[in-house]
Amino acid sequence: MSEWRTYINDKRLFFSNKVAKCVNTTKVEKEFCLMLREFVEGYQAFITKDSSIGEALADVAISLIGLVEIVEIDLQIEIEQKVMVNEQRHYLVIDGVLTSIDEPER
């Protein structure tokens, strides 16, 4: 986990690479679409048992970290807060689907 935090803390490195390569650094909508494409590539690698799944998931992470820099949020804080919210949730299986039955305080 500490390695992941290092990547999150060094998100400027990902962003500066985007700037150097003249890749999108302002259009949030485009960044979401690009990240979705990376997710699809990861899923395709998974279902075809392609060895590139690690590379595809790395692209997802890099896209996410780039997006975090564009929207200027602290992802580590957001993750920690979301984990605390999720820990307070209660779930039931309803019609075969795990469903949150209450919304915890935020």
C-alpha cells in the first residue's frame, strides 16, 4: 500500500508527462472517456487471458491519477474518507444482488 501512496503523492510526475506529450490536461469529459477505454482494454485482457492485463490496469491507474490532478483533489484523503463511509454501510442480498440498505452519515 505504501507504494501506491507514493504514486498518488507523486501525481505531478504523471501530469508533467501528459504536458510534455501534449496530452489532454484540461478536458475532464475527455479524460473520463480515455479512462473508460483503458478499463475496457483491461477487461478484454482479462476475458482473453492476455498477459497485458497488468499493463492495462497500470494505464487505468495512470489515467485516474492524471484526472485527479486536473480536478485538483487529494485522492488519498478521498479514498480514506470513502473507506470510512463504506465501513458504516450495511448490506443485504436482495434478489441475488448485494444492496446497501442505509446511507451512512458523511
